[in-house]
Amino acid sequence: MRNLKFTSILMLLFILTAAVVIACVAIGSTYIPIGKVAQTLLGFGDEQSSLIIVKLRLPRILMAVLVGASLAAAGAILQGLVRNPLTSPDLVGISGGATVASVLFLTFSAGHLSIQWVPLFAILGAFITAAINYAAAWRKGISPLRFVLIGISLATAMGALTTFALKIGPPYMAGQALGWMTGTLYGTAWMHVWALLPWAAVLLFAAIYLSRFLNALELGDELAVGIGTRVQRMRLLLLLLSVGLTGAAIGMAGGIGFIGLMAPHIARRIIGPKYGRLIPASAFIGALLLLLADLAGRTAFLPSDIPAGVFTAAIGAPFFLYLLLFKRTGARA
């Protein structure tokens, strides 16, 4: 019965995501009827519709799906690792490390290296930050509390390093990098989608496959060891998956925040705490959140195109405060 419920919810999330994708393709500065969207996607559209849908909107929308799903899955993994539902990659410095590396790439290698290299550089930056955090938090094992506290300090340091990288870089690149840092999907082309797709697909599959170990880690280290889990090895491997998903997503879309915090919480309310179900549900919800944020960004203030990261932050910051208040209230009760 539980498996049937999970399958039904996952199918509903898939159908809802597909419906929002189609709506996002149709809605914009130029509205395209759903029927014409279907014709164009099937290869029977006119030249103007094909240009708008296939060349301009569809890559951006698919990028929102990949980025939102990656950030949401990364957040779910991290919350399970540190056993703290208020944790997300942008709050513990992982996103900051990816941002620093990406800004350095954008400011110093523009025109010399292909955009295909951005996810790799971002993952390396995120990995270095996570490695510093992991090493600093190690005391005969990783303490989740130390990991979070050190991560908050690293997030502040990464923000300072990003500003420093912008200052020492070419002035003409600073404006582009600042726009990218807010978290935008503007200007996404098919080459960006193909650059992110292999990273997202492989890492998401690996995260779902290894999700059962998160259930063991949430029991606590002693119980996890007692049931045969190699705690530190699995914690490191799952942390690397979270780092990879975060770095690849931020490398292509910039500093989009709070998706990794909000999506797992919403999924947990819908589908429960088991990570084998939580991670795929979080991925769908993360994709939905970013699709809607990007849709609002490109339609709410026409002709301006507002970065999607502005909307995720506008929703995510109050959501975070609500979680803090809810947790404190629950503790008192």
C-alpha cells in the first residue's frame, strides 16, 4: 500500500512538472497557444514559433528543471547527513565555494575555455570548500553540529572571496558575473543544457541508489555501525554527491538559493521521511519551484527579466524564518 501511494504521488509530481513545463513554454512576452506549442514540439510548427520555443524558451526551461532537481536533491542529502532539517548547501558554504570557482572561471577564462568546463570548475570549488569543512569538523569522526557551524563561517568567507575575485578581474566582466551570481537562467542555450545534463543525470541516479544509507545514518552513528553501515565512508561519499550536484547546478545557473532548503521540507510533508522516496520527490518539487520562479522572473515585470534567484530568496528567507520559529515553538511544547 505504501509503495502504491509513493508511486501515485511520484506520478502526480511528474505530471504536474510536465504541465508546468508546457505552461512555461507557452507563457512569455509573446503568448503561444498550447495547441501551437504541441505542434512545434512535434516538429510541425511555423518558423517563428520554432524560434521562440525551441531556440529560446525550451533550453531555459529544461535548465530550470535540471538545476532545481539537482539543488533539491543536494539539500535532501545534506539534511540527512547532518541530521538537521535547517541545513542546505547555500547555508554551509558549499554553494559559496562553487560560486567562487565559477566567478574566477567567468572573469579570467572568458573566450579561452568552453562553457562545458564551468560545471567541473564549480564542482572543484564546492569540493575544496567541503573538504576544508570536513577536515576542520573531524574529531575522530564528523560531528554534524561542528560541520554546520564551520560551514556557516565558510559561507561568509566564500562571499568575501567572491567579492575579491570580482575586484581583481577585468572590469567589463564584473557586471556579467554579478548578474550571474544572483541566480539567473537568462541566455540559456542548448549547449548549457548538454553541459549540465550528464552531471545531473549520473549524480541524481547515484543519490537515489545510495539513499538507503541516509536512513541508517539518521539513526545515529552507533546504531548505524551496529546494523553494518560504514558510517564515515558513506558520509563522505554522500557528501561528495551533494557537493557534485550543488557545484554543477550553480556552475550553470549561478547562486540560486533556498531550493535545497525548501524542496526537501515540502517533500517530507507529502511523502514522509524515507530518503529513497524523499530524494526523487524533492527533485520534482525543486524543479517545480525553480520553474515557477523563473516564469515569474521573465513575465511579472516585463520587459525586464528578473533573475530567478531573486524570487527563490524572497520566498526562501521567510520560509527559513518560519522553520526556525516552528522548531522553537515545537521545542517549547
